[in-house]
Amino acid sequence: MSNENQTTEKPWGGRFTEPTDAFVERFTASVDFDQRLYYHDIQGSIAHATMLAKVGVLTEQERDTILQGLKEVQEDIEQGRFEWSVALEDVHMNIEARLTDKIGITGKKLHTGRSRNDQVATDIRLYLRDEIDIIALEITRLQQGMLALAEREADTIMPGFTHLQTAQPVTFGHHIMAWFEMMSRDYERLMDCRKRVNIMPLGAAALAGTTYPIDRHLTAELLGFERPTNNSLDSVSDRDFAIEFCAFASLVMSHLSRSSEELILWASAQFNFIDLPDRFCTGSSIMPQKKNPDVPELVRGKSGRVTGHLISLLMLMKSQPLAYNKDNQEDKEPLFDVIDTLKGCLKAYGDMVPAIQVKAESMEEAARRGFSTATDLADYLVVKGMPFRDAHEVVGKAVAYGVEHEKDLSEMSLAELKKFSDVIADDVFDVLTLEGSVNARNHIGGTAPAQVRKAVAAAKEMLAAR
């Protein structure tokens, strides 16, 4: 093998008698994607150096020199003056090498009492914690948009569906509040996930801790962690928190995908329930009339991407023995892509949902089709003393008659309705109207506009308390 295919001068090179093959060097390097951890890597190093000085492993002068050097390295990165090297493998060694270039031998003391194993586990947790806080704000912003839309359309009647068949009339505001409930569960899951992210592995070193008199509680406090981890082996090998986050994200994307499917249907000429503003749509290169709902379609498509990353991480971890293995380098790209994809989809939805334009007349006309008040007629007969199963059969016959004569239940005369049961009287038309049907379900969680407004008001208070 020629020398030009080999590299030398690794920080861990003392054990090795030949340099790393150039291809292997590129193949095993992670710096191309883990450099986004630079800020959190530096913050972790600042806390680590501060703690080492506190316990007497570093002098105060060495600490101050390291902290100033780290600050300069961060400025170099943010100003575009930093040259990332594949030969240095990852974000950690790139930063440490640059620090040593700046401040000399003192820079080599920074790694005392830690390993890249606990360092990267700490970096990922710090990074993910910050991203969780951003995502939480995006979910809240989307929910605020949902509340504005639901309140605006609390009285707008539309057909509710099961099996994508007309079932019972609801209001559009009530439907949007169903979306809101999905996002509320997602937010709760995210906050619960954050608790397990916010635990510090730094100090576990490679796998067995360190002989230096470190103060892990101090480091955890400096980094804003709730506490240090309890077991050094688990600390460096655990990626449950990343998997849990991706599971949360997969559920969010599943919910957004369901909403996307509805928006796509509703915006079609066949439904004609809503109009999406032009800024969220594109046209066709060949068909001039087309207005394609690209944003919800892309969100629907990206849901599979996020769920795929969840499965990838589960497969990554399923057969690993304790403690750290190089396999774990494969955790970052899926996690990073999940974060980026989720943030983008939430931002798109947060902008789009409040701008949805409702076509109330089309919705109401659709609700008049499909015998959506049939259940109300059955309930009416039950109130009159008829057993529900008998009432179900009576209404079924009335619907069959309506299908044959192309008449909705509300369009039938009293004489026609009485053919099916003598207990039907003039007051039946109070329950056969769409408005009567919707308003009759005036209980918590019901479709009545008054209940929708109560739900919106309670939700606003909940969001304000976050």
C-alpha cells in the first residue's frame, strides 16, 4: 500500500504501528455531519474545564486560558474561519486540535477525565434539548393557529365522516379542535421526552468513569442538566432518548399526515370545502388550471421519512453489547434529519393553517347529502319510547326510501315519514335540520358551536400557561 493512501498523527495513534488507510479515514469520519454540534461541544468543554479547576485538576490560569481559547474557536467557526478536517475524524477532535494550536500544551489538558464516548453523548443531549425547546414553540404556534381557525368557524357546518362516508353533521371548528387534541398529546409527549434527555452522561468517560476527583453534580448544574446519569456503562451506550424523540416525531408526522390527507381532499374539486392560499400551492407545467396542494402533500410524504429513521435507530441499537460501539456514530444523521424535517413541517403548517379559507356553502351542501341526520331521527324515536334497535330499523327503511326517491330525510313530508312510524310528529323536523343536529350534542366534547367555543377558550388558557 502506498504512503499516499495513508494518514498519520492521530491523537490516539500511540497504540498503532501503521497509519489509517485514506479510504477508511473518510469512511469512519463523522465531521461532515456532526460539526453542527460545535456549539454544544464547546459549552460542554467550558463546563468540564470549569469543574476540573474547581476540583484542582486544572489551575485557575489553565482554566481561563482554555475558556478564552474555546471562545476564540467558537468565533472562528461562526465567522467561517474554521477548516474542518476529515483526518481529525469528528467535531470533538477538530475543536480540540484547533484549541491546542491556539493555546499550546494547555489545550491538551482539556480532555482530562473524559472520553469522546461521554463527550458525544453529552453533546447530543445538549443539542437535542435545545431543539426540543424550539419544536415545542412551533407546536404551540401551530396550535394557536388551529384555535384561531376553530373559533372563526365554530358555526360552520360540515359532514363528519366514518369510512370516508357521510356519518353525522359536525362543525368545521369542532373538526379542527380534533387536530388540536392530537397536537396537545404530542406536546405532552415531547415534554416527557425532554425529562429523559435532560440527564448528563459527562463523567462516565469511556465506560467506567474516571479516577480523577471530578464533581459531576457541578458539571450538570453548569450545563443546566437535572442530574448526572447513574451508571457509567449505560451513560455512554444509551440512545433511548434519541429513539424516544424520534418516536414522538413519528407520531407528530402521522398526525400531520392525516391532516394533510384531509386538506388535500377538501381542496379538490370533488369536495370543494376549502381553498389553500396560492403561496402554499404550485401549478402544473402542462395543465394551466391546476393548483396543487404541494405543502400538505410533501408533509404527508415526509411522514414516512421520519418513521423510517425511527426504525433505523431501533435497528441500530437492537444487538449492541454494552458499552459504546462505533455503530453509534450512525445515530446522528437520522436524528438530525428527523429534527430538520419535523421543524420544517411544523413551520409550514403553522403558517398555512390560519390562512385556510373555508367554503361554508359547499360544506353545508355536502352535509345535506348522505342522510347525515339519520342517527338524530333514531334518537328521536327512542325518546318517544321506541327501543333503539327498532328505531334503527325504522330509520334504515326511511333512508332506503330516500335513496329510491332521491330525498333527504329533512325533505320528506310528515306524511311520508309517518309511513315508517306512527310516533313521528311535527316536532321531528327540529332534529332533522343540520343546525338542530349539531346543536343537540351540547355536552363537553360535543359538536355544538357553544361547546366548540368553550373548548377554544379552555385551550387558550392552557397554552397561555405553558
